Amino acid sequence: MRDIIIHEYFGVTLDMIWVVATEDIHDLKAKVEEIIESNK
């Protein structure tokens, strides 16, 4: 998604941003928490 936003910003829709903000962020949070826990 980052590449799309950076390189094809005219093709990014509000629907795409909404999915990232409301759905994909949960997966990212879980992965970050896992990394933090593994580095304690």
C-alpha cells in the first residue's frame, strides 16, 4: 500500500484509505506488538 500511495497517489481512493485505516491496521498492530515482545 505504501508504494501505491507514494507512486500512484492519483489512483488512491478514499475507500482504499478507509480499508487501511479500519482493517489493515489491526494486522500491523499485532505484528508490531509481536516484534516488541520478542525484543524484551
